[in-house]
Amino acid sequence: MIMIIDTTDVQAIISFSRLELESLSLLEPLIEVYRIVRPLVPIFTPILGITIGVLVIVWLEREISAGIQQRIGPEYAGPLGILQALADGTKLLFKENLLPSRGDTRLFSLGPSIAVISIFLSYLVIPFGYHFVLADLSIGVFLWIAISSIAPVGLLMSGYGSNNKYSFLGGLRAAAQSISYEIPLTLCVLSISLLSNSSSTVDIVEAQSKYGFWGWNLWRQPIGFLVFIISSLAECERLPFDLPEAEEELVAGYQTEYSGIKFGLFYIASYLNLLISSLFVTVLYLGGWNLSVPSLSFPYFFEINKAGRVFVTIIGIFITLAKTYFFLFISIATRWTLPRLRMDQLLNLGWKFLLPISLGNLLLTTSFQLFSL
């Protein structure tokens, strides 16, 4: 049997192959760019989201503060003044970066970076939604506590490196305040870990999903919840705990000698810390991404296909952020409600009241867990 091949068909096949090779050669640079960019997307996407979240917090604080004080807030930069934080950040970026003439410039420059980076790393273990977490570690909550304890070191370095008495006193106050309230905070987190039988943030949220609203740790740990909120506000150095940067006493505390982008880093670190504390309140006590109704069948109902899983993740992120911003509203309202404490009152509250209460709460939780075995 003899097969006759048409030469036109052969030429068409050859030309088509050449076109394919040319198109592949044109796509090679794009493929290389995709290979480089793909690993960076999971890193820069949360950073972009966190940055937008900080800008929203700054705008919300100004609007809520203006409403509480019965005055007009920012209204010129964008609609409803929503671009005011972006305008302030741009202004700080182009301001002159001054260095103290007799200070330690290395410590002075390193302090703001340590404060910001240590807080940024805490976002690794935050579950924003269902199966939406950068690093689901078995020691997630304690990693946050360990990392957050590094930030006061940066503040102390900034105060010492400024060679300014007000800055140094502000750095010492920041270190003393952090030590005083880090211990009650850790004991509250340990109580939650005992209840959930895990230190993973994802496991803690899933342990609160069994009974809906009444399964949240808020009801099982009411004392720990109050201690955690007070300690979180103290860790964020928010009123009434803003003694490290009290304007009437220390000019601006450890920030006195800073200007330009370095001052902006402290500004960002303050709001990043407030956001991470609010997220951990949501994760540890308010059920995370869970709804207020029993939702055991909710994820499984939508996990039929990939689109359903994406929908569940988006809904979980929305629920988590809604609870987070509710706590942020409480923090902002507290700022304009309570007066600033004295240093002795702040230390007495931490060592004489919150520490014994949190320790008693931990012992009580341990007893219940032992008897329930």
C-alpha cells in the first residue's frame, strides 16, 4: 500500500511548527517573569492588604475622633478625607531625615526598623479566613508573643541612640510597660491554648466553631478576655497607656528626635500593632472567621468545587475584618474617654491586679481541663 502525501500539507505543517516555535520563543521572557513573580505574590499580597488596612484605620480614627469631639474631621484630601493618611505619608516621605549630632546613629536608625519588622512578622500566623493563613504553625500564638516582645527593644534602642533625656525616659517607659503587661497577656493566651488543646491559631478558631455564637472563647474566658483587652491596649501604648510618648511630660518620648520616614515608621508601627492586637482578639475570643450560628456544615457545603472554596475564604475574611474593626472602634472610643494613668498607677495595675487575676484564671482553666479528662 502506497501513501501519497501532499506537499502543500507538509508545507502547512512546517509553517505551523515554525509559528509555534516563534511564539514559544516570544513567551519565554514572560514565563521567566512568571516564575520569578509567582513566589512573591503570597508575600506582597498580605503586605499590600495590611498597608491598606492601616490607611483605613488612620482614616477611621480621625473620623471617629472628630465625631466624639463634635468637630469636622479630614474632608479635603479625597472624598470624605479618605486620602488624608496617604497625603500625610507622602509628606513624611519627602521630609528631611535629621540625625542627632551626639547620638548613636546606628542605634538611632536601627530602632524604627526593628519595631516595624517585628510587628510585620506577627501577621504570618493570623488566619484571615478559612484555610487562608500564611504559616499555620503549631506554636502560632506563642510565636506572636515572642516576636512582639522584640519591638520594645527597638524603642529602647531609639531612646538611647537619640542622646536625649526625654527620648531615653520614653524608651525606658516603653520597656517597663511591655514587661509589665506581656506576662498577663501570655497567661491569657496560655489559658486559651489549654481550652483549645492547641497553640495553632487555626485550631483555636476551629475549636470555637462547634456551637456558634455560644462556642466563642469570649463566654468561656470572660475574665481572660477583659485582661487580654487591657494588656493589648497597654502593649499598643494607646490611651490611657501612652506614657512612653506622653506629650505633656516627655515632648514626644522616644520619637522626639525623629523626622521624615523614620518618624513615619514609628507611626506605622503604632497602627500595625493596634491592628494585630485587634486581629488576635478576634481569633482568640470572637471566633475568627466563624459566623454567630453553628457553622459546621457551612464550609463543607461550599467545598464542592474550587469556586465554592474561594467564596468561603472571601466570606471568612469579611467576617474576620468586621469583628476586628468593631474592636478597633472600641479602642478608639476608649482613647477619648479615659484619662492617662500615672507611671505608678500603670505598674500597679499590671503587677498587682492583672498578673494575679490572669494567673488565677490560668489555674482555674487548668483545673477544669484536668477534671474534664
